[in-house]
Amino acid sequence: MGCALGLVAGLLAACGGGAASTGTGGATDPDAALRVGFPVTQTLDPALTPGAAAMLSSTWPVYDRLLQVSEDARYEPMLAEKWRFSADGRTLTLDLRRGVTFSDGTKFDADAVKANIDRYKTAPAVAESSASIATVDVVSDHVVKLHLTRPTRAVLNALAAPAPGAMISPTALNNRDLATRPVGTGAWVIDTFRPGQQVTYKRRTDSAGIWDGRTGKVARVEITSRSTDAAYAAVRSGQADIVLSSGDDSELRSEIDARRLRLRALPTTMTIAGMFMNQTVRPFDDKRVRQAVNYAIDRASIVKAFAPTTSPRVQPFPKVLGGFDPALENTYPHDPGKARALLAEAGYPRGLDAGEFLVANMAQFPHIAQAVQADLADIGMRIRLKLYDTRQLVTYYSRSGAPGMFTYITFPSIESGADFTWLYDNPLTMPGGVPTSLAARFAGADDPGVSEPVRASRAAAVNRYATANALYAPVWQGVPGYIVTGRVRGLDQGRGFLAPYGAEDFRYVYLTR
């Protein structure tokens, strides 16, 4: 879940060293602290939470993964240098990087990979992410074979994700404090952790330390959860270097125009935000009601108001991936009259109370939810809103009996099969189970034994079904991006690792004096 070119090579990776010219307006500051504003997880153990994007963004300094994901949605080497599928697509062989050690001195090898994947497979919160892996065989010190339950490229996506991709020292896997004291192969080690609030890391100093000489360019990394107002105040005052943009950067416009700050857009992000509808709960067991919701939402106005750097989205599938069908974007134009007619046809001519929806308490989701609530009220559908902790929202939704929720719809993925498994064959997101008529449609959508055009056509068939049956109500695709200070380097176009996931990996970022 890689390389970035053009960083200063003069610094020693494992320790400070002298300042070197960046060639971009300043000398590198090897003693600097990179201060990032991003939601922090409640745990640093990837086996304990299904929130892939937040886990990636909280643990990238300490945990390397088997594969990296580039900004243009390609897999790149990380702890696995090479990979290849068998002819039948049921075995994936990984050639592992040599000379890598965990921060506790344990060597990284095939046994470490097997121990980690075996653990992820039995961890209830993330077992689904490893479900495509049946067994792991150690071939030699630096070669493993993953035997798959079926031919699927989704396993590559899994190896770029925190679970099962993040590699933890085998000697630390049973540590009682692993959730707060992670032990990885990354360039930094844990310093302090306040769950849900802040995590700080310090650069490794062990002699065998940093295997990737392009990382470790700052002495410390501080990741802090902040509200939008607090994040903007911090980046304006110099107390933060990189923060999430909310989509409305008007209060920072003077600093951006003066080039003291800049907006780093993430055009390849595949994250889709929107509304879940629980089909085990009335009235959302009726396709007509779900279609009415989609017709009621004024996506263009919501995007313009709250996320102008993103794009409205109708099909629950990201543009960029093979299988995206532009024609499907015309399926549900904003049409309150059509929505009311569908509700009447479903038996609700006078409208209805559709219950209390859960809302992710982060970014723009409260605004999205309120805007959709108003759109639904316009067609006679009344919903109530309840804010909920983003990090626990999906798990709670799956067992709460709530009629729906507002949060990210898609799974951090560059494989259609991984998206489909998350959306349609996962009790966390589809409490009623995969619709029988859909199950056969996404079989083979990520088969490594067929060509990309064939996989794309299979994915398109799934999207047509999901959109026609209104299984979700997407609103937009994308994230607004980052606001960064003038000291930040190494975040140029092409260096936004994990950007397709809507996550962050700033391992090659450094600061000037």
C-alpha cells in the first residue's frame, strides 16, 4: 500500500545528519516535527478495527504493509518486492524484501508474514478482509505462497490495507499493550498515544533501522484529531503542517492566495460518501422507497455547498475503476415529483416517518445528513439524525437495527471485487445479506485469470443492478484534499500515496527550515 522520486538523498535515514538543500526553496530540517491533522483511531492494532482509512492514516509511520498504493491507483512494492498469481489464479506468491528488521530487533521474513496473516484471519473485526486467503505457506525465508479460496485480485488490495497488510513484529503479537505500543518496520516508533485524540512517533535510531532511505526525514510525526475550525486555526498559525480541507476554504483564501498555504487536491480518491438504507427494516425493504430517496436528493446543490472539489455520484462505484458506467449517473436526476409518486405507489401517499439515522461525526457528514433530511422532508419522508463516533459507526449500525446511516459507502480499494464484497456481502454494511440475484453477478469481477476488459464488464453488470435497485444512495465521490503550509515538501503530484483510498501516507514528506 512504493516510491517517491526526487527527494533529497543527502540525509542519513536512521538519524538526523546535517541540513541539505531541497532545491525547492529552503534547507531540509531533519529535526522537525511533522504535525498532521487527521482523525486518530481508538486503537493502533490493525486487527481490532475495520476502519481501514483511519487506521492507515494513524499508523503509517510505524507499520509498513506488504504492498503500497500509488496516487494513480497502482500497486507498488513495499515489504513484498514482487508478486505473481498462478495460472488458475488460486495462489499468490510473494517475494519479500530482505534486510528489514522490526524496531524490536526481530527480522522480517516469511514466518513473520504467516504469523501476521494467520492472526488477522482469526480477528473478528477484520477477518472479512482476509477471507480470500485460505492458508499461508512458507516456501523459504523470503518467499510465501498465499492459497486463495477463489481466484481474486482483491487479495492484492487486502495486502495494501492495514489488515492483513500491516506487518507487526511476531514477538509483539501477543503483547498486552499492542493496541497502544505498536511494533513495526517503519521509520518511526511510538512515543505517545491518546486514543481518538493524538498519536506521536519519533524516528528510529537503531543501526539496522530504516530500510527505505527516502523516509524518516523528520524527527517526529504528530497526528492529531481536530475539528475543522481547530484544524484551520492550527495550520494558519503554524501549529500544524498538513490538515484536511473541509471543502470550504474561504476563510483561508487570503493565505492561499499569498502562497503561505496551498490546497493539495486528491483527484484520484475513490471514496464515495452517502446514505445507507437497511433493507431489513421497513420501509427500506421496498425498492420503490429506496428509489424515491435517490430521486429526492439534490446532489448537485449539496456538492456545491459542502464539497465543491468533489463530484456528484449516483452509482455506488467510483469513477476510475473499470466497470464505472457514466450513463448510470443519469439514473436518478433530482425529481421530487417522481419521488413522491414512488412513495405513493409503495403505499405512503401521505408520507412516512422513516426513523432515526446514524451520522458519522466527522468532516461534512453532519451537513450532508441535514441536507438530505431536508430533501426527504420535501417528499414527505421524515428522518431523525443521531451523531455517532465514526470509528465505531459501521459496527454499531450492523447490530443496532437502525434504518440507515450517513458515512463513507465504498471500501478503501482499487479492486472492484473488494468493493463489491464490502458493499454487498458483508454483514457490517448489508445486514440482510447479499441479495440472491446479485451474488452471481459479482462472482469473477476480480478474477486475475481474465482480462481487464472482461473484469470491467462484469463489474458494470453489478453496478447496473445495484443502481437500478437503489441499494445505496450515494451523494459524492472524492475528498476535498489537504491544506499544507509552505514548509511542506515531498507531497507533489504523484506522491499522494493511499490517495485512492481517501487515506494518507506521508512517509516521504519533509519540512524545510
